[in-house]
Amino acid sequence: MAARKSTPRKIRLMGKIRQNSAVPAWVIVKTKRTVRTNPKRRQWRRTDVRVG
């Protein structure tokens, strides 16, 4: 990854960081544990980020 990134690329990477978070505890409580995991969760070493 280049040290110098363009602004649009940074914005896309920030979106991927936000997307990679866990499901909040209040959502698990509200849905009575039907929603427990985030299906879009990504491990940094295993899968690649396609942001261009």
C-alpha cells in the first residue's frame, strides 16, 4: 500500500474500516440474539480490500 494516498481512496478505506466493526451490543439485545454476527466482517490478513 502506498504511503501517499489520494483523498477519495482514503474515504473508501475509512468506509471499509467502519464496515469491519462488530455488531453493537444493543442490537443483539434488541433482536433477542437473532442478529449476532456481522456477515461482512473481514480479517485483514485473509481477504483483500477492493478499493482501487
